[in-house]
Amino acid sequence: MQKVLITLVLAWAFILASAQDNNSYQLPPDEIIALVDAPQTPGVLLSPDNQIMLLMHRKGLPSIADLSQPEMRLAGVRFDPSTNGQSRGQGIAGISVMKIDGTSMGDLKGLPEDPAIGGVSWSTDSKRFAFTNTTDNSVELWVADPVTMTARKIDERLNGIFRRAISWLPDGSLVYLRTPAGRGDAPKATRVPAGPVIQESSGVQGEARTFQDLLASPDDEKIFEYYATSELARWDETGTSAIGRKGIITDVSPSPDGRWLLVTLTERPFSYLVPYYYFPSRTEIWDLEGKTVRTLLVQPLRENLPRGYDMVIPGPRNYNWRSDRPASLMWVEALDEGNYHAKEMQYHDRVYMLEAPFTGDPQPFINTGKRFQGIIWGNDNLAILMEGLSKSRVRVTSSFSPANPQATLKKLWELNSDDRYNNPGFPATVLNMWGRSVLLTADRGRSLYLSGQGASPEGDRPFVDRYDLRTGRTTRIWQSEGPYYETVNEFIDPARGLLLTVRQSVTEVPNYFIRDLRKGTLKQVTMFANPYPQMAGVHKELVTYKRNDGIDLSFTLYLPAGYDRMKDGPLPTILWAYPREYNDPSMAGQVSGSPYTFTRISPSSVLVYVTQGYAVLNDASFPIVGAGGSEPNDTFVEQLVANAEAAISKAVEMGVTDPARVAVSGHSYGAFMTAHLLSHSRLFAAGIARSGAYNRSLTPFGFQSERRSFWEAPELYLEMSPFTHALEVKDPLLLIHGIADNNSGTFPIQSERYYAALKGAGAITRLVMLPHESHGYSARESLLHMHWEYLRWLDKYVKNKK
């Protein structure tokens, strides 16, 4: 047996050595392949009348061939020119239908072979549902009947570039965006340029984030305009008709009564600095014949974006329909010219209303002392207003009567948005006659229902409370109890006390249940199977500990199946984390998550390495705290190291981790963290950084929660750039990045230049660039190869560290 093991080890070593010079995709061990290929649990969509559930069976991982299909990246949009729809869509393979009591109604019939379904949505009356199907050369629109279980195609010219393409009207008809008839062939990029590409600034200060996929030439402008141009159409049982004029229609929102359309159109001149949603635009109200009833806003090009805490654009913003009225339009305008902190004012935002038929003057509705964050409508006697500030993270929730808003405004609670322990929950809603969300009330409108996570030092315990609006008292009517983690999905019959919940445990996959609060009964509706049987026996534990300054921290510990601390001793360990900023130390230490959740393993998760003999400290707390007026990033590096020291010390104290064999890894800002930890400490045997940013001068107008610019805080930007500290990296660092990364701060050049710096400094490093992959990786070949790279690096520099 020993000879066999030695032979296998030597064979694996030979494969690793030879594959170093092999640029083809590699495969990790079978246990990891099985976890990556595990089937996803179906998605569930409940009908508005709470009687029928659609089970949407997802396709498997796309192949690298799928990602290699033609893709255009223009004006901040990625789309497939062959279909005029979104690229990189994984899609749904099929739909089955189930009654709310769990009775199966079967699979949907009439679908094409090998469909790629998306955009599933119910009609307001629950009699139909619509969905898209993407073929090789178009995006089709389909409608299905849940009673007959049949589906039919109603159009094959859907324009799916902008995600919100379909809307139901209360009468059961559909409005949607489609490509114009007879639009001709797409313009082609010229091989010989007509002249230079020129940009010019007139001396007005303008700051913008480092956006990706921007227009870069006149050819790009023509191509974007061609594919983005749509016409609005309406379908009912009598047929399909065009509505209004064609244009670059980026959003269509019907009024609750279905008689009016709120339409946003993008116009020229386009920009090479910002995505399409900052281009000039026009917001209008149309009737169902397509006639422009009123132009609400003509917005100029916005290249000079406001930067800083609580800054907003001057003028109208956030146009929305009031959900409890047939056709009442609302929007917000800043009273401080968009700069909250410029001067002291009683009110900073004002909400306006405009009633159908939209011929009168807009009416001031309510003022807010902080930035407007939203309204949850109930009826003419009750609504909930939310306002807050990003700098202080304060959030205020108030009730008011829409019939007399300012005079009846009453603060219900005020809290820090980071304060999970004291969060009273979110007001529950139900769908009204128009299919819009409105407040769920009790006691003739005198009480609300609040649903929350129930965060505590022991973990999350979701709850439902009844809140008395007169006295401010809460009555707990239900709370999740261990060893289960249960959340409320829908109040399916509040009068009878029936909830649709999702219940899970460490060993039981999430499934849907009907909980009867009056009878105290629980009935399982779905029977989803465990997709990861090979993870049986893996130990999971929520662990709490303290940082050297007293801040409470936590991680979730995973240990291999069958592991025995006394017999097997300390393990090689992977620490996975993502830094988060706080302005209050007491909030930074609050526990997030639950010890009773089922472990879902994403295809890119580091949890797969538990099957290879590693301990994993997952989602370790890495708070970066600013207190006493200081900014969190002023002591970023020191706090990173302190967080890492505390996590490793705790795992070592528990006897599960060998302190000489710990790796650190993270994605995006977690990759940034990983690079810093290898620059400023010797706590780790190795690091693996995925899709990170390492040179902060390339994101000069702010990053993450940092609002200061490079020129306001140059020393900070240099100190927070791992690129600057390449000479200090003494332990092996693996860099992985998607070549087609679309995230605004993590251009692929970040990893390329950082690798060059590390190589020049003599560090042990490796750069893996994944073809066609974006900020998150999706192709099966890419994911499996990523795990092969991980395991090779971990085994060589951590598990078998010399």
C-alpha cells in the first residue's frame, strides 16, 4: 500500500510539473469536479394570488465555447450582436408548475428543444406568465398558461440589451421592447479611420470613476445606437401593435392602472467617459397609443458626477409611480443643489407629486431632513418614509398620512445602518389589485408587520413582529429556532396566519414550507435534494473571538469529514475574507450569519478544499473601523494585520490550524486585502488573489468606500497600493484575473502590472489570466482550471511547505 501511495504522489508531482508549461485547461481532483458540477436548486416564483409556484430549473455551467461567442462591449453594456440580447446569460432549462400545497402540476409543454429561458414574470391576475427564450439569432417572447401547462411564442424580435424589457398591464396585456422592423444591416466598423479620436475638457472640474466597456470611436457610437434602438409594442389576445416612436428606450414603467407609461430615452451626444445611463436622456409620460402626454425631464450629459458622501445630482431624480394609487407620479429634488454638507439646512430633499392626466403643476409633497431613500406606500392614511446619510450611516424610518404628509410625519426609529443587532426589521408588504407592493397592516391599519434577520451574538434568528404605530410597542409573533434557520418568503394569507417560509439546517437543504401561526403547524411544500452528498460529515462551526483592541470578530470554521483534532493534529488552513468599513467599533464586531444554515457551495468557493484535507476559516471578519472623526482607511494596513492575527490565533488556540501552514485568499477587495497581508506581514505561507486592484493611482477618484481623491490624499493612495510594496512580498502569491473583467475598479491591467512588479522584485509569483471571463468566473473550464491552480499552489507552498 505504501508503494502505491508513493507511486501516486510521484505521478501527481510529474503531472503538476509538466502542466506548468501546458497552457491548456487543467482539471482538479474528482471530488472538486463533482462539487463544481453539482446541480443548482431550482428557483421559485410565486404567483401574485399565492396559489401557484413556478420551479425554474437552471442550466449547468456554460462552457468556454459559450463565452467565446461574439460579444460587444459598448457604453457600459455587454450584448450578443447575433441575438440583440444580453450576453453571458446562463438561462433556465425548463419550468415545472406546483400548487402552493405541494401538488405537482407537471412540466411546461410546448417549449423548443434545449431552451434558454429568462425574464420569467407573472401577469397581475395570475392567469399567465411570460418569459424570454434566447436562440442562436434572436430573443423570443413567450406566454404560458399554468392551467393548460402550454406555452406559445408571441414575438421573436425582443430587444434584450437593457434588462427591463417586459411589463404586464392589469388587463393581462404585455408591453415590451423589440427591435424596429426593417432596420437594415448593422453598421460595420471602418478599417481606415476618418481621423483622430478627440476628447476635450472646457476647464470645468469633472470627476468620474474608472468605468469599463465605454464607447471609444464614432464607429462605436453608430453600432451602439443601432443595437440599442427599440420600438415599444403591446400584445394581447387580439395581436401585437407598435406604440409610439422608436428610440434608445432604456426603461418603460406602466402606471399601476395600466393607462400610462413612464418612458426614458437616451439621446445624443454620447460620451467616451461614462456609460449610457449618464448620456443625455429624456423622461416622458406616454399614453397607450404612444402619444407623449408630458415631458418630465430633459437631462443633459453628466460627465461631471458628484463625488463625496451624500452628494446627488441637482434637479429631479428617482421618478416612480405611487403603488397605492392608479396613476400618481412621484420624484425627488435636492434643496441643497446636491451638496448635503455645504451648509446647514432644515430640509435637504423634497418629494413632488403629479397626478394623472399630468396637465397640472407638480405639487410639493413632503420634505426630508436627510437624503430621501424611499417610501413604502400603504393607502391614503398610511405610508412609511425612509431617509438617511451615507457618511454617518444613520437611517430614519417614519410614518405619515399621504393625505396630510408633513403634518403627520412621525419618527418610528433611527439607527445606524450597520447596527444589525438593533434593527427592528423591514415593513412587510403584500400585492394590491394592480400587482404592486403595499404595506401589510393589521388592527385596521394601526399596526404593521415587521420581518427581520434577528441578528444577535449567537447568529441570525429571523422573526416576524407586529408593530403598534400608536404606542411603538412590538409583539413577537414568530421567530426561527435552532437547529433550523427559517426565513419568511411571503405572507400568503395574513388573515389566517399562513406564511410561506424557507427552512434549512446544517444538514438539510433549503426547502419551502407553509407555516400556520394559528395552528402551530408546518407543512413541507418542495422536496429539493441535497446537491452535495459528498460533503456529508464536514464539520461547520460559527466561531467568535476578539481583536487586540477588543473588537468582536467571527469566522465560520469548516473541517474535513472524519477529522479528529487529537489524532490528526493541526491542519493546513485557508483564510477567506473581504474587508468592510465601519465608523463605529461596536457595529464592526456584530456577528453576521447563522450556525444553522445549509452550506451552499458556489462553483468558485474555497470550501471545496475541505475535501482535500484543509481547514477553512470562511468569511472571517475583517472590519476597518474609523472612529473619533478619522476615516477607516487611515489605519487600513494596521487593522488588516490585526484582523488576520486574531483569526489565526483563535484557530491555533482551537487546535485545528498549523500556524506555519496558513494561506489567505480573497476576490476583488478581498484580493486587495490578500496582497496587503503578504506585503505587511509574515503570517501566511502563501496567498491567492482573484480579480483585484493593486495600484490605487489607477482609481484616482475614490474606491470602495473611500471618497477622497488621489490628489487630496496622495500618501494614503500610495500606502494603500500593494503595487508600491511589491519589494516587501516575501511569500508566494498567485494572481488570477478574468481577461474580460467589467468591474469599474479592477481592470485586468491591475494584475498584469502587479505581476510585473512582483516578478521584478524577485517574488515567488504566478499570473493566470482567464480568457473571456468577467469579474466573476462562469465557464466550467475556467472554474475547474482555477481550482487546479489553487490546489497546486496550496499543496506546494502550504500543505507541503518546507
